[in-house]
Amino acid sequence: MTITITAFERSPDGGKGLARDTRVRWALEEVRQPYEVRLVSFAGMKAPDHLAIHPFGQIPTYEEGSLRLFETGSIVFHLAEQHAGLLPGDRDARARAITWMFAALNTVEPPILELTTARIFEADKPWTRERLPLVKDRVRAPLDKLSAHLGAADWLDGAFSAGDLLMVSVLLRLRMSGILDEYQNLAAYVARGEARPAYIRAFAAQFAVNASSAS
């Protein structure tokens, strides 16, 4: 059965790999599954046919036969469960990898998204200048602990896993803020993720869409 995902017709990040469909593309490339992409406009995300797949009107979505999924964590977990390459075979290591998936999305990402909101969508508010340092401190709090856990290791728990895929994807959102550069081992960790052939293919595919839409 053909796998179809949705992506922005014109991504707000201009193809920098920050749109969430890149995470799903990366997972698909890691498990070597071919897929098709249906591009959706901002208006199209609110259309009934898209809302029937993603009730919150966002991207990406995942369709395979009668199966329809939304939320990147769910999609990546499904792919990791169905195909070798993203979860260890050992039961305990597998459970730890899944735990890191949750940690990336539930602990590390929320303050990073708050920072994005403060820097971009609330930049003109009179209270932003005073609030921004507090938001940055909330970003650093989990990063301090993540950096201490990672230490000099290449990946979070032995071999690369879906936990690393999601964690790297989340940390990439910090690059423009400069905060990632404060943690040498985390910056190197993200660079290792970006150097994986599967990520390179996923990034190129997402970038190509935005390059063609801009021309």
C-alpha cells in the first residue's frame, strides 16, 4: 500500500527543515519506505477533507490504506513499530528509546515552542523584552539536564533510535536563537543527526518543495 503524507504547500520556514513533515520524511527514509506527498495550503488545512484526517487542521498526516494518523510522535512511533531501524530489538532498550521519544516532545519541545512564539509572534508586544529572558531560561533548564545525560556519547542510549530522531528534530528549532551553541555536545549531537544520509534525503525533499513553490 502506498504511504501518503501531507506537507505545507509553502512552508513558513522556507524549506529549512523545521516543518514537522521533515520528521516524518526522515523516519520514512531511515526505514527505507517509499512515500508520496500531498501538498496542502493554509486554507486547505481547514477544509473538511483535511480535518477528517487531522482534527486540529495541521500537518503532517499519514495515510496508508485505511489507516490515517496525525501527530509526528504517533506517526514516527508507528513507523518504528512496523519497520526495522528505529527501535532496538532488546526489550529494555526499546522501552528506553520510546521514553526518549516522549521526552523530546513532552519535556524539551514545549519551552522551545514558547520561545519561537515569543521571538516571532509576540515580538511587537510591549512586555516581550522583559519576558524573553525568562522564556530562554525555561529552554535552558531541560537542556542542562539533557547535555549532562548525553555527555560525550554519540546518541542518547546506545545506537541511533527514534528517540534521537525526534530529539534532534526538536533541537534544530533552537539554531536561530543561538542557545544550542551554548551546549557543545548538543550542537555536535544535532550535527550528527543532520549528517545521516536519511536526514539529508528528507531535508532535500522538503527543500525541493519550497524551492519550486518560490520559483
